[in-house]
Amino acid sequence: MASQIKNRLQEETKEAMKSGDKQKRDALRVLSSLLKQVEVDERKELSDEEVIVILKKAYKQREEAAKQYKEANRQDLLDKEEFEMQLILSYLPKQLDDEELKIALKEIIYSLKAESLKDLGKVMGVATKQLGALANGSRISAMAKDLLSLS
């Protein structure tokens, strides 16, 4: 099944080209080429879930670059990375806020009968499957550790 996210990305690239928005056009082209490269390498059409994984990886790369640019006082490059990060977020599912994540993790912990930090592996396995598209792994892990250490 064709990815709706990828199709939307291609349509918005065309719109950016027509409107003359070079910054958006260039950022979308980079994302499109990332997806195309994976499709060529793996000889398959990407699903929305696979596109989300690639976009989250691209977001994380930009996040790390932005941190380095901030430390180096390179505002021009920092602005570019932050623009691309916001653009990528617009293609990802809405992320859970802390309270929603906490509730979802409590349900998983309860369903697995997890009682302490030694159960973190079990909790993380289920949590990343269920919540991986809705929150990044480091947030899930940190909150799961907090909840399990309170048990």
C-alpha cells in the first residue's frame, strides 16, 4: 500500500515549487530523497509506518545538529535545522504529551504486572510497539523508569 505521508510530501513539494518557497522546497526534496533511497535500496514501496521511522530518524539527526550549531553560535544554521525539524513534525503523528504518555505507560505496566526496574525490558518492548510513533524512545524509557522505580 502506498504511503499517504509520502504522497502528501510530494504534493507539498510541488506546491512549494509553484509558490517559490525555496526553503520549504529544498527541505522537502531532502526528505523525499531519503525515502526514495530506502525504496531503491530495499526494492519496495514504503508503508506509512516505515516512512514515520525514517522521518523520526531525520528529526533526531537535525535535533543533534541544531544542538551543535547552538553551541557554536551559528544562528543561520540553527534556524535552518529548526525549520526542518518543524517541517518533519508536521508529517509525524501528533506526539503524546507527558500526561497522556504516563497514562498509557501505567496501563502497559499494569497489564504486564511489572513491579520494578527489572521489568523495564518487558515494558519497553510493548511500549515501543504501541507508542513508538507517538513518543520518542528516550521519553518512553525515562518515564517508564520513573514509574517502575515508584513501584
